[in-house]
Amino acid sequence: MSTLRQAYFCVLDNYYSGPAMDSTGLLKSALAAYTQHLMRNGADQADLRLPALTGNRDTDWKAFAKALGTGDPAALRAAINGMVAGLHDNHARWVRPAPPSEDGPVGTGIVGASAQQGGQIDPAARPPMFITRVLPGSPAAKADVRPGDILVKVNGVPTFIGDKVNEGILDAFTGETVRLTLKRPTTGRTRTVSIKEGPLTRQPPEVTSKPLPGGATYVRLPGFFDGAADKVIAALRSKPKAVVLDLRGNGGGSPREVTRLLGAFAHGKITSYFCPLKGDCTPNRTDDSVPLLGSRLIVLTDRACASACEDFSAAVMDNDLGTLIGTRTAGAISGPSSGYLLDDGSVLLLPKVRHLGPAREIIDTIGVPVDHHAPMTALDLATGRDPGVAKALSLL
């Protein structure tokens, strides 16, 4: 109960809109998740109900805590998740550290799918759903699962119902063994494989590059991790005529890396704003200590480009720094999160400010559009074609 109390007051004290928030909404979301957990486990309580709340955060907590009593530990954890989910904020979450494993990380090795929107299922996804990335040497790779393989069913659950994505499909991936019905686009063959979780070898994110025709350089940046900007700049030390920067699948990272990398393409530009609940917004600006490359910039994006990746993409678009190719970004950029340690060792991540684009536009839940639509298909992945790069080369 003490951890739930901590989380409740932490949201009210530290979330960017916490001081103006109706505390009754937090407790309503918490109790809804608590009772749902009890019902799923056949342990609902006849006398458990939400007490009359007044909007005073202290007296409401006392009434809420009295209604729960000692509380069921697992249901209390569900209540924290429910309370945080009730914020409807893609950068607010509760993280419980996993116990250390002597064997290292485990999983199936399937780490990317076409229907991803940031870390969630994209409600706007169109069929088919296909695998975009498989870790080398993983159980999935050993089962001959490849990028481009179409996911027809997961544990017998269809990935699409008609042309609407099954938003609960992620739940079907839970468990030590997953059964996949796959269709290979190059042959049309359909097969079902069972994949048991096993040890995974995860490599640290790396910047990769290669030359392209016409004096251009292709650079893939998987995330805005610490040092990422300098690694990209080092890959471009020859100052190529054009840069095709691939941000597809880039889940975000550090805002500082965004402003530093943008500094290689422009100086004196506002890249975004961080805004408190009340008062003036703080502009973020290009890092003008970075020497200009003088290269033309083309950026490849997709629905898995989220957070800092969208920060970069919006800055490129709004400041006319380059051309965007691919698909609209995820729209998962509410604001950068700060971590708050709770008494059980878990961490509550909450944005202290909200993000706006350089034109003070809201990007969160909407995403950044592209200049040229060039989505990757299952057959493209299976055959090694890249419509984004092909479009970039046509523009060059």
C-alpha cells in the first residue's frame, strides 16, 4: 500500500499537469485496475467500492486507503499500472526492475513488426502485419523466421480482423512459448512454428553507413543514445554531397543528441519547445558548436520512429532542413521523462514538461508527416528492396 501511496502523491507533485489535476481521477483509475485484477482471479470483494471523494488529495487518499484495507499485493501493483495508464501519456510508465538472470536476457528474438507505433500496436495499421527484425542467433532465427514473414496468427489469434488490426495481439506474445502462423511473401507458403524463449545476444546500438550513388552517404541511426550524434558526424567526415539518414525503427533517446546532430546541418534554429503547465516555454536550439557539413539531408521515417526521433524529424521539416521520406512517425512524444524511485525499488517515469514542435505544434498522438510516402512492404523486406532509399536516390 505504501508504494501505491508514493506513486499517487508522486504524480500529483511531479507530473507536468499534476498540480492542476483532479486527484479523484487518479484514484478512480487505480481502483478500476485493482478490481479488474481481483475479478480476473475470481477474488472480487462485495464490499469494495470507490468511496465518496472530495477533490482534496489528502483526505481522498485516506478514504481510498481505508476502502482497500491491507490490499492484495498483486492487485496493488495492478492499481499502480492502472493509475499511470489513466494519465494517457506515452512517456509516463511504472517500471519494476526484473530480477537479475545468470543466463542474461531471454526471448524469442522477434524485436520488430510492421504494426508497431513506438512501443504499441498502431491502430491505423493496414494488413498484413509482418516481421521487420529478428535477432541473429535467436530462437526465432534458428526457426528460420525472417524479416518480411507475414504474421497471420499468434497462438491462433488473427493479427487482423478484416482490415482492422487486433490491438490485443501483443498479449498473445506473452508466455515462454509462442506459436506463429507465418506466410512467406516470396513463395506464398504458410507454415506454423512454435518458438520457445531462449538466450539472446543483444549488441549495443551502432551507427552504420555506406556510400550511395551520386556522392551520397547512407547512415542508419537506430536510436539517439549517448554519443550517437558524434558517431553520425564521424561517419560523414568526408562531407558528402547528400546524406540519407535512416531513422526507421528509431525509438528515441536523448534530446541533447538531437540538437547536436541538427547542428551539423543548420545553426541558429529552434528545434522544439519544452513547456511547463503554466509560464513560458523553453526553446531548444541547434548546437552551433558543431561544424556545418554543408550536405543535403534526406530523412527516412516510419511508425516506429518515436520520441527524440520525432523531435529530430519535426525540426527538419519545420526549419526546411531536408526532405522526409517513408511514413508518418509514431506520435509518441508527450515530453521527456524524469525517474522517481519508489520504496519497493521500482521507478515511476513522468514528464515534467510537454513537447511542442518548432512551430509550437503538438506532435504527440499525431506524428510528423512525410514529404514522400514510401512504406516498406513485406515483399520489399523479403527481397532486400528499399523503397525509401530508392525514392531518395530518385530525388538526388
